[in-house]
Amino acid sequence: MTAPGRSDPVTVAELPWEEAWLLAGRLQADGIAARVFPESKASPISEAQFLPIGKEMAGEIGLGRHLFQVLVPRKRVKEARRIVDAINRK
């Protein structure tokens, strides 16, 4: 549920850690309340990290994340996607 006065976040890009933060910063500089999810690159250490599982299964349970979501408020998604498209054309 969304708090009053706030809109649901929408993913405008999924990028490696550093690139996600660069894009979020660019969108923030343009006045869009962008954020990266998850905010932390580090995963909590658990017994599960030491299980003999394949890379695909590790990704399914949240270990070994390679891409991070750049989220913006739903009401600003069109503007954010225009900025992302302009960056990708360069």
C-alpha cells in the first residue's frame, strides 16, 4: 500500500550497481525522485550462500545480484523514460 501523497515506484531501468546509481543521480538532478533498489550491493551473509547451487538458482533466491532497479514515482515515469532514452542514444 502506498502512503497518502506518494505514488507507486516504477522501474525505468535495470543496470549494474554503479550505472544504476549514476542514472538515479542524473534523474535526481532533473528533479525526479529516483532511487536504486536494493540500495545496498552487499547481500546478507547466510548459510544459503554456501549451498552447492547453480548460478541461475542463486539469482532466483537473491544471491549474486548483478542488476539493480532504478525506480521513479509513477507520475514521473514518462519524463524519466525520455531522459533514459536520450542517454541511450548518445
